[in-house]
Amino acid sequence: MHNVARTTGPASAAEDTGQMPALFDREGGDAAPRGRRRRRGPDYEQIQRSPQFRSLRSRFRRFVFPMSIGFFVWYLVYVVLAAYAGEFMSTPVFGLVNVGMLLGLGQFVTTAAITALYVRFADREMDPRAAEIRAQAAPVTEGTPQ
């Protein structure tokens, strides 16, 4: 079988070693010295360590986790009823509408209600606190030591 990877030109030093010299060279290139950052913007690590951010994250979790668990339980009840309580779910309520249809529509209503509650919660509690944290964040500029 022929060597299909063979090149026609002479091999360079980089090809012999398998290293990319300019990309990872910290000695002579313009790469940032160790211990310094090359980006601009807020210091996200400092923000994450701040008590204000921890409080914000805790408040977010106190809203989201119970809401998610509640909806998951409600959905699971609906699925279990549909699977094992067919007679109950097919009980007519009015006309051709039965309990299963109402509970299924209730899933959509619940989703919209949770979305509206979260938007209200975010507007009142999360967004103002996040804006305050953002305003207090000290930006990291190129070459700032860590």
C-alpha cells in the first residue's frame, strides 16, 4: 500500500517534532506572561466570590428549584393518572370535555403562570440586584496582575 500522507517538500523542524512553535511559545512571542490576563471586562471570579452574588444566586435557587419540583410533580401526577386512572380521566365534565382534557390544558396554563411569575420575580428582585453587582464590578484591563 502506498503512503498517502507523504509530502513532496522537505520536512520542517515543526513537522519533525509535531509541535506548533508560534502558538504555544511563551518565551519570545507576544503571549501574556504567567499570572496576568489578556482580556478586558469585569473580573467574573471576583464577582462570583462576592457576598452580593452569592446572595443573588441563593435567592434565584430558592425560587427556581421549588417551582421546578412543583411543576415536575404536577406533570408526573398528570402522566400517572393518564396511564393508570383512565376511567377517572375519561369522566365527562361538560359536553365532550373530560377530566383528562382539563388537566392537560392545566399543564399549559401552569406553564404560562410559572413563566409570568418568573418574569415578575426577575424584574422585581433579580434584575435590580444584578445591575447593582454589575455596577460595583471592577473591570480587569489588559496586563492587570492577578
